[in-house]
Amino acid sequence: MVAETAGSVMVVPLAKPDSGNPKKCRPIGCYQAAKLLADQYRKDRGAGE
């Protein structure tokens, strides 16, 4: 999962659930995105405007 908040692009990796139900995925951290990923995210978000 990737999102921009307060000017920073954040990455939240999701862990697969033991049950196999995708609704039960859970976050396993929250990290600032690497510059290349942040640049690509902003480029992709701007393409839809």
C-alpha cells in the first residue's frame, strides 16, 4: 500500500492472512518510500488529473 501524506510518500507492506481471506491482510510496518518509488508514485498520480 502506498500513499502520500503531509508531503511524504509512505509505504505500508501487507502480510498475507493465515486464513487465505484477503480481507484479513494486515500491515507489517510503515516506511518512507525510496526516492525512485516516491517519484514514480507522484508521476502516476499526476497522470490522472
